Amino acid sequence: MTVIKVVELLGESTTSWEHAVQEAVNAASKTLRNITGIEVLNMTASIENGKIAKYKANVNVAFTVDGT
């Protein structure tokens, strides 16, 4: 039997929503092993002077638990 754990992260980027998602995955990869997939939950942005300053993406990251 395999056990999967899911954690929610918020990625940020000044480039794009796709880059914000990749930033979340990059950060998760530094401390989590066995990442099996992601789910993008929400995309938002911060506005400064009428322009998008930061793209933000809430991401669920799924990974298998060791020993299962």
C-alpha cells in the first residue's frame, strides 16, 4: 500500500504564473523526496502602479511517504 501526503505551497514570480508554479516545485524539491505530482489550486497577482508586480500560484504538492 502506498501512502501519499499533500502539502500546499504558494509560489511567487515576477515573470508568469507558470514560473510561480515552477518556483513552488523547486522549493519543495529541496526538502521533499518522492514528489509524484502537483495540483494548481489558485492563481492570483499583486498589482503595483496598474501593472502585475508578482504572479502567485497556490499549489498542492503530492509525494509518497517513505516506508509505504
